[in-house]
Amino acid sequence: MYHRIVCLTTETVETLYLLGAQDRIVGISGFTTRPAAARREKPKVSAFTSAKLDKILALEPDLVIGFSNLQADIAAALIRAGVEVHVYNQRSLAQVLQMILSLGALVDKATEAQALVARLQQEMEAVRETADYLPRKPRVYFEEWDAPMMSGIRWVGELIALAGGEDAFAELAQFPSAKDRIIADPQQVVDRQPDIIIGSWCGKKFQPEQVMARPGWDTIPAVQQGWLREIKSADILQPGPSLIQHGLRQLQEIIQQWGARQAHQKHWS
């Protein structure tokens, strides 16, 4: 069993706390957002694509957990230093749930992990059922970054579908790398006429007035009707339980409010 764990990303910290294994964590990423207690209790030893190797090694971890190819260099340096490293690479909701089960097994919390996954699956199913009552599926443009414009990753498209929407750039969601999801021509968004625009600019506040002022975007239904909303990146762009417990819930609320407005307008038209 592992007793001294360093987590290089926030979602594994969040998961270990939810599993009741927070006492195993000896170091975290400075970008950790959940739970708030972790930021108070645990030493910060890494950013996202960089880490303080001397600080990590001084903690004498028996396991370091990372995420994706973006942390490959950190992982390689730690492996060369003799540290055991496990790097997850989840890009879909199914893979997020599998990460939770795998992490639970690593820390001897398999039963707790199965219970957490079951709760998350119930939440997803409950949201899926409410989507059946929408008058139609709204087309949703999810913007992960503004300069360059970038559409959402695979799990975001899956969350939009669960909540009853249609990802305006579903064909790009399959690409794990952000550079492959760049929308070079803003006219592409205009052409797809989204009903809702959701901004989640990673690490900075969404500015809907800037989006509305883009040339030609005044013809987009979302802009004409004022359906521009923000979901903070910590709630929807970190591949752990928060995607479902926070991101999906906000998506559901936005789409349900849109549906109610559409039904009201139809009734009075």
C-alpha cells in the first residue's frame, strides 16, 4: 500500500479526499482547487508542466501521480530519480470514472471508490432524465480559450449531451490536444448559429461583452438572446469528480433555463 503520495494535478487530490485517503497525500500541485482544505494542509510542490524535483524528493514519496503527456518530462525525471510514478490520461467521462476506480485500488479504498462512482453515475442519469423535457436540443458553443479560440475537450461534449444539448464543435472534441481544437476562423461559430455560448477561459474570467462584440457575431442566436454564460474552469476542465458534481450541474441549470425560456416564448407567440 502507498502511504506517501504526491499529486501533480488537482483531480487526484480531490478524489483521494472524497475516498477518505487524504492522510496519504504529502504534496500537491499549486493549482489544486478542491477541496479548499488541501491548499491549507498540504505542501505545494509543482505547477502543471513544471515541478520542484528537490522538494518532491525531500518528501520521500512512495508514489507520484500525474496527468497526461503534458507531465511526461516531470514523470521521466522522477523515474530516473527512482520514484514510482503513475500517470493517468483520462479524456472522457468513462475514463474519469475508471481513474477513480484505479486510484481507489491503489490506496486500498476500492469499496469507497465503487460507491463514489455509483453516486456520480446516478447524478449523470438524473441529469439525462431532465433533458427529456426540453422543447429541443440547444446547440452549445463551449469556448475553452479566447486567443486563439478553442472549443471544448471530449468530456465537455459528453456533459453537454447529458444535459440535453448538442456540442457545436463535436468533431473537434475527439482531439485530446488543445492545439487541435483551435477555431482559426471565428466565422465558423457564426455559421453554426449556437443557441448558447459557454465560456470557461482556463485561469481567467470570461468576458461575455468581448465575445458579443466580435465582428458578425450579432447574428448568432445566443448573442441576440443574451445566452452567454460562464462555467469556471475549475468546475469543468479538471478531469475528476468535480466535472459531474459541479460542471454538469451548472450545464444542466443553464440548458434548463434556456428550455424554459423557449417554452415561454412559444406559449406567448
